[in-house]
Amino acid sequence: MAAVATPVRRTRRTGRGIFGIMFAPVTLLIVLFLAPMLIMVQMSVVRFPPNVASGYVLEHYRTVLTDPINLKIWWTTLYIGSTAMAIMLAIAMPLAYYMVFKAGKWELFILLALVLADELAPVVKIYAWQSILGREGILNWLIPGSPIAWLLFSRFAVIVTLASTYITYTTIPIYAAMKAIDFSMIEAAVDLGAGWWTQARKILIPLAAPGIFIAMILVYIPMLTDFVTADIVGGTGSYMMGQRVRDLILSGGDWGSGAALNFVMLVVSVVASVFAYWLARLNKIDR
Amino acid sequence: MKEGTPPMDGSESGGAIVLERVTKRFGDVTAVNDVEITIESGEFFSLLGPSGCGKTTTLRLIAGFEMPDRGRVLLQGKDVTHLTPQKRNVNMVFQAYGLFPHMTVADNIAFGPKIKKVPNDEIARRVAEILRTVQLEGMEDRRPAQLSGGQQQRVALARSLVNGPAALLLDEPLGALDLKLRKEMQLELKDLQSRTGTTFVYVTHDQEEAMTMSDRIAVMNQGVVEQMATPRELYRRPASAFVAGFIGTSNLITLRVDGREDGLVRMDLGEGERILAPDPEDGAATALITVRPEWIKLALGEVGPRASHVGGTVVDVVYLGSVTQLIVMLRTGERLTVHRLNDEVDGVDPRPGDRVVLHWAAENSFVIGTGLEEPQPGAPADPKPVAKDT
């Protein structure tokens, strides 16, 4: 009897529901994400010392973009980040391949291990590397002869530690992309005479490209802003952008330059992300 | 293929492909058990059997994707047992085609020749030629996703054939196509095979498909080859109950030998009814025989002395188009399948419940095996008469 009226009411409710559901996340996004960013942008253009009457200038941007020290730090950061990225890709590609096509029942186990490795607090991992690479560390204890000094407090240490920190975020998108590859394509390539390098170059890498680009976006950005790793295992030659921003703000009290530098890095990251996204789209294939 | 890539002649080595007592196990499962196959050069050879019978594993052993636990694989007389797929002069067409989605049709086809460092102008010539052969001219710049299922199938064939393989290995390549297209592609494949002169090894579970295309068929079951013969031979003279049941529709009858005369064995069913078969001449007390449904006739008059003669009740009538299928229950409780051509104008139109008299020439009872309980050792024979449609 009452069944006739119900459907009408239900339709109305759905119409209102979309806004109801979206209201909370949109508000959170504005309050917690956009607002701090706007404050940062405002900070980067306020004349120093900041107060109500100081007014706005682009001075800070000119400083951070022309300061030769910043340029040098930028190159160091890119060098460390890209080397770590290259190492991670060299590990993640074969690992993802193994997981998807060869691991069988171990696939889930490896996936779980990767996720668990990421669950470990980053600082704990960094200190673990310190005890491995240190002068009295495990590695120097294993290698005969006088202890190798450059293992710790060096670019090498930062690269190794960063690579181990972000390996999960590199592997999983590539794993997901490879999961969509039909194994008969690989077998067809083998059947047509392709060795492992041709298989990788002509089939695997092009087809996993969307995953590779996503991995690079996911990993490059946090790596470029990381300062804890370089603080704990880095040396004088591994001073990174994240440390520079932190030091400008906390040690120098130069909020303007710190915010400006941060905003420049944000723009670079966004541009790089859009480019990577565009590349990924370009490589997306109708299957 | 054409002038540039002549088919290799493996005749002097006793076959293009030879499997010598090949066994392959996966854990506890013996997928291929002591298989012995010789495939002649230029032959259209099919591996036929139900799923899990080992036919695909056999094909993959030839391609090199699996290594046998025992036995040898020879290609054109050369032992390739331990060679990787890259080093074997055979090419495979996969069930899912395995086309490279990010490459054009032309790049897909050129993949093999490029790896073999064939000069670019030669590659272009071969690609154009093979596209003509598989009737895909003008499609070279398309991506696989822009092609129909049948066209994708042809690209997969072209990609393999362009390498001029000693044999083309096809793993249920028509499985993804609808029935009408599949029938067309069957004829096209057969035509392609005879035009190129390439040895085809074709895996299928569809007996009709295998019968349509093959020069010879190996019927496989549970990892062993039950019979290897021409389609005609398989149909007329099945070597086991399994083959009889798998190829076409067949009646299997366990014949109790009640008498022998004139080169025939006889089972008496009472009231003059009898089933006759050629005498296997080994003195066994029983014989497993197979009778094709179309060889059994409805008796309208006298039945000759050299013919089986049984009465029964029609339990089912199925109209199949060109034939009508009758299921007739004998007085012993056994059921026979009978096919009657629908062009017969004898005025007899049996209905369920009708009494009929059946007869067939003794020579049309084909003896599969003899013995007591298990007529054909190794064969999973159902000793009762069965009519099995495949």
C-alpha cells in the first residue's frame, strides 16, 4: 500500500545527497590544504619584517631565484633525488615483473612485505641505516681493512636511505600497471626471438609507462622536500632543498625567503606532475 | 611461404617435428605422458582432446616454453630439447593473440624480422607481402584495438608467418571468435596453410574443427595420445572407446560372444535378436564395439543374415535439421542412438513409445578391443553402450 509513495521520496533524497556527501571533504580540503597554502603564498610576498603595515613585494622571489647558493643546493637535491629514483626503478621494475609473472603464491607475501616495510616509521629506518653504514657499522665490520669513511654522512648515505624509504611507492604503481599486461604478450615476444632486454625495452617499459610516471610523481616530490634523511645520515655535500627551507625559516627567521622558495618548489612539482600525467595519458593504450 | 622464405624440408629426417617419448610433469600431475608424435613437413596436424588432456602442454613443448622431464624434441632432424623459444625456428599463435597494443599492425608484424636484423627495405617488402596474404592491406597503421576479432587473428597469423617458421603452432586460435566467424576462419586457415606450404600444428578441443581442417589428428586424453590418424580413419576405426566417444556421436556396446561363424561374432538377445560384429579372432569372451548412429537403419522388411537385428522402444526423438536423432531402448535396457537422414520418404515417422526394429551390417560394428571386463587397457571406457555428443 505504502510502496507507491516510497520511490518518489527516494529520488529526491539522492538529489540532495551528492551535496551532503561532498560538503565535509570539500570543507576539510579548504581548511586544511588550501588555507595553509594561501598563507604561505601571502607570507612569500610580505615585506620583511612582517607586520600589518609592511606591504607586499616580490623581493623574496628575486632573492631565492638568483642566489647562487640556492642554485647549487637545487642541483645537489636533483642529483640525490634522481640517483635514488634511478636505483629504485632499477629495483622496482624487475621486482614488479617477478611479483606479477613469476612469484605465484609469493606475490601477496611480497606485496605485504613492501607495505609493512613502509609502515615502519621513517626515522627508525634512517637510524637503522646509520648503524649499518657507520664507521663502526655492520657494513664496515663485514668489509675487511680500514673502515670506509664515505659510507655515512655523505651523499651516498642519503641516496641509499631515500631509496629504501620510498621503494614501496615506486614498486606498487609499476606492479599495478604490469598486472594489466597479458602474459601472452611477453611469450609472443619471446617466441619472436626477443631476449630479456628487448622484452623490457619494447614491451614491458612501454606498457608499464603509466605506472612508472605515477611512481615518479609519487616519489620525486616528497624526496625533493625531505630534510630528515639528509639531517641524520647526510654530510656537508648533501645539503638538500628541504633542509634549506627549514633553515631559512627556523634558523634564519627569514619567513619570506623560506615561503618563496617553498612556493617555487611547489610550482616546479605541479608542472612536473602535469607533465608526467600527460605522458602517462599519452601512453595509455586501449586494450 | 613464397620465394624468399621457402618451407624447410624435414622429410629426410623423418618429419618436421618429432616428439620422442616426451614426458612433462607439473608437481604431481603428469601433463604429458610418454608421447610419441611425428609431424610431416607441410602437414596440417591437430592435437585434439578435452581441456586438461595435455594438448597445449605438448604444443608448448614444441615451442620451447616448457622443457620435458624426459624424452627429446626434434625440429627438422635437429635436437632442440634444451633450446629456448628464441632459438627455435617455430612460431606460435596464442589463444589471446598476444598482440602488442602499443604498436601498429605493421610494427607488430615487423617485430620478429627486426630482432633477426633483417634489413629495413626487406622488412617492408615482407610485411607488405604477408599483409596481402592475410588480406589486411591498408591496415598497417592501425592499432590492434582498432581491429575486429577476425582481423586481430590475422595479424597474429601474419606476425608469426612473416618469420618463415618451419612450423606454425596454433593454440586454440579461434576460441575467442563467434561461431560464424570461426567457420569462416577455419576455411581461411586451411587455405592459408596450403598456400604457404607451412607445417601447421593446431590445438583444439573442438572435434568438428579438427576434422574440417586437419590432414592428421592426434587425439589426446589424460596426457597420452589415444590415436593418431586421418580424420576419416579416426571416425571409421577409433582405436579406443574414448576416441569413439570424442569423435562424433557413437554407440559403444560390450558384446558378449555367444557364437562365432562365417568370420563373425554374435551376441544373442533372445527371440532371434542378435548383434553381429567382425570376429577379432583372438578367442576373447567379450568385445567392445562401436556403431555410428547413421549406420543403424529402421528395418521395414526382412533383415539379412549378416546384419545385426534388434528391437526396441523409441524413448526420444530430436529433430537436428538434416537428420533426426532417435534414442531407442533395447530389451536389455541399453540405449542406442540412431540418426535418420531427413530426406527419406519411407512414410515412417517414429514417435516416442513406438516399437521399432533396427538393423545394421555386421561390418559396421567396429571392434575397438576385446577382453573380459576392461576391453581396452588404459582407456577410460564406459562398458555400457553410450551415445555421446561432443
